[in-house]
Amino acid sequence: MSAGNTIKTVFLLTLLTVLFILVGQAIGGRGGMLTAFVLAMVMNFTSYWFSDKIALQMAGAREVSESEAPELHRLVEELSTYARLPKPRVYLIESDSPNAFATGRDPQHAAVAVTTGILRILSMNELAGVLSHELGHVKNRDTLIATVVAAIAGAITMLVNMAQWALMFGGFGRRDEEDNGAGGLVGGLLMIILAPIAATIIQLAISRAREFEADATGARIAGDPNGLADALEKLDAAVRYRPMLSGNQAMAHLFIVNPFGGGLSGLFSTHPPIEERVARLRRMAMQSHGYGMGY
């Protein structure tokens, strides 16, 4: 990532952690804030060391051997060699919805995962573009950031859900009411409503710049920006028709296209508009020729 994007990402991650702590305070007062702070530190540490395992487990991915998926392994190995990266581990997600993502704290501990659906609908050239995009994330070292964001955003959602249940059964905000009167309860209610929205906005701000950079890096690795552009158009249409039926919304930004069908647009879209991504790749194809592997 560029220096500007790195500073922006660190700032937004800090903001997301602070939001998590504030949600803890809204639920349990000072004790809840302290607990949330400790949990945030543990989550950041755990995400660093186990980011790949967290993301893969959340996605329901299983590692596949070369004998199980020889063509997929061959393509990943060839693209990794050209990108000057260690070959990542290869995973498969049993889902008709076509998609892919990469994870891992660094290139030496990276993994790429694809759905069974994507293998059925993409040509070899298009699949090379998608895998190169994911290797672009690895090369740009932003796979760790993506998983940390998913973990914290998911935890915020979990805490808010807990607060909603506590509110239903009359247990939420009692300590705040004793300490701060009705204002504590009102503040807690506002936190329940606003925290998930704020977490989503922060998550998206981190995600969008990463996708543009990975598109450009991936196009250079594959040697054919049109392959990735064609794949994005095909995936966008297919996912709208056949979105993932299960999975954590906090993971949406990890995938190459929104796995849940897009739904929302503009401010709340997990990815930049497909049209803009494709237009950038088409311009890149017109300006550059003869680099990369090509399929």
C-alpha cells in the first residue's frame, strides 16, 4: 500500500477499535469499556497470528491438495512465480455463488480461496485474472488488514446483538441509569443504532482503495487487464442472481465482489462500483501491452 493509504488505514483501524470500546461502555458501563478494551487488544493480536485461519473458517473453506484440484494449483503456482511470491495454500468453498478471496498475515502465510461456483463459470483467462487480483492483495500486504477489520466489525455486530437481547429482557442500561440517569440509557440506545452503521462505513473506507490497487496489481501479474475486467462483469451478474445464502456480513469486503448480491449502493457498498473497476482495467489494457503471463 502507498504511504498515504497506510496512514489512512491505521487511522481507520484505530477508529474501529475505539468504536468497539464505546459499544462495550454502552452495554456495561466502565466495566464493559475495560472488558471491550482487553478484548480489542486480544482480537488484534489473534488476528495478526491467526488471520488466515479466522477468515477461512468464517467462510467455510477447506484446503485442497494438488491431486484434488491440479489445474487450480498449477494456475496459482504459475501466477505466484511471476508475481515473485511464495505459492499460497489453496482452499475451496462449496458454494454455487462465484467468488474468491485471499488472506494471511504476510506472503509467507498466505492462502487463496475460491468457490466451486467460480470454477464453473469462468474461462481460464478470467480465472487467471481473479487469482492475480487475489495475489495482488497478498503482494500489497493488505490481507492482514482485511481480516482484522472483519474480526472487529463482526465483534461490534455481536456486541450490538447482545445489547438488543439485553434490552428486550430489561437488563440493558441499568448501571448507566444508576450512574447517569436516563441519559445513559438513551446514549446506549443510540449506540445500538449507530455503531453498526459507523463500523460499516469505516470498513468500506478501508476496502475500496484496496480493491482498486489489487485490480491494477492483478492485471500486471496476469498480463491481461481484460481477463479480470471480463471476470468482474461476469461475477457481478452471477452474484446478483445467485448470492451466498450463508456467511458473515463482516466478511463481505474480503471477496473480489460482494458475495451477498450488492443490494446497497453508494456509501454502503462494500466494493467500488464494478463499472468503474472495469473501466479502469479497460483503459489499462489500451495503454499497456506485452507484460505478465497472459492466458
